[in-house]
Amino acid sequence: MVRRKKSYSTRRRMTSAQAAALLLLFCLPAAGLAMILWNGVHSAMEYYARFKAYDVIILKAGERNGVDPALLKAVIWQESKFDASTIGSKGEIGLMQIMPKFAVADWAKYYSRRPPSKGALADPELNIEIGSWYLGRALRRWKSYTDCETLALCEYNAGYQRASAWKPQKLNDPVADRIDIRSTQNYVRNILKKRKEYTQELRKNKRK
């Protein structure tokens, strides 16, 4: 009888241990999944907040420089996905990926001031101001063309000389089919598509 009690007690302790092990095996994956979900939600919230963070600056800069704020926001989305710390492979800086030797130099010359330092150019407000001024100048340059926005975006992406080579002979003719650089074709198409989304979004924000 002693052996039976000992055997029964042993079996009972083993069963408890197994139950604890099973509970642990269940809890660990569940906790891990919860952590993954929380991190995913947190990252999504941060990502969404970043896409809204510069709306006030965009609205003011767009109005000041004659650029539709929705178009301006779409350019920022294409250039940097709203990451102000972005540095391009050719030295482009910040949200609008402005180039010190081109957009920044032209802006500084226009306003008769010294070009800002590279560190200063990463500041979102200054970066958007210079980028929107540069884009606004391109829009005014091509305003006689029906597809003036496409030509302005071509200039912003590929430079004035290429944009000039792509301009149609007739003011009303389309530009898209004349662009012979695939990356610029995609650049323009992506921005104009995203611009439609931001037009509705910014209108809602203005009414608030």
C-alpha cells in the first residue's frame, strides 16, 4: 500500500508539472503575439502621425509660394515618406530632398541671403519653404501649358533642361508620353495619383 500511495503521489506531481509546462507553453506564445501586435499598432500610429505632422506647414508654404498644398504634400510623400532625416544618394536633404547646389542656391540668391547650412536644411519648416518655392517657380515657368504641373514635376525631379526637352510643341498637348526616363514617368504618375487623396484630406482639415 505504501508503494501505491507513493506511485499515486508521484503521478499527481507529474501531472501538475505537466499542466504547468503546458500553461507556460501556451502563455509564452500568447505573450509574444500580444507584444508583436502592440508593436505593430504602435508603429502604425507613429507612421500615421508622421504623415499628418507637417500639414500646417504645408498649407502655409503652399499658399505662400503658389503651390497647391495637396500637390506639395504628394511631392513630400514621394520624396521622403515624411521622414525629415532622409538623405539622398546625391546629397538631397530632408522632407523635399532639396539639393544645396540647385534649389537651395537658387532660393538663397533670389532672397539675397547666404545659403543655410546642411544641418539647417533638415529643419522641416525651412526645408518645405525652399522646396515649395522651387516647385512654385517651376509651375510659374510652365503655366502656359495645359500640363504645367507635369512639366513642373519633371523639372523638380530631372532638372530644367530635361523638362524643357519634354515640353510639347503645342500648349495643349499632353506631356506624359514625351518623358523618356522611366523613373521620372513613375515619379510624376505617383505624385499626381497621391495628390487626389491629399486634396480630399486637406479640405477636411481646413473645415475643422
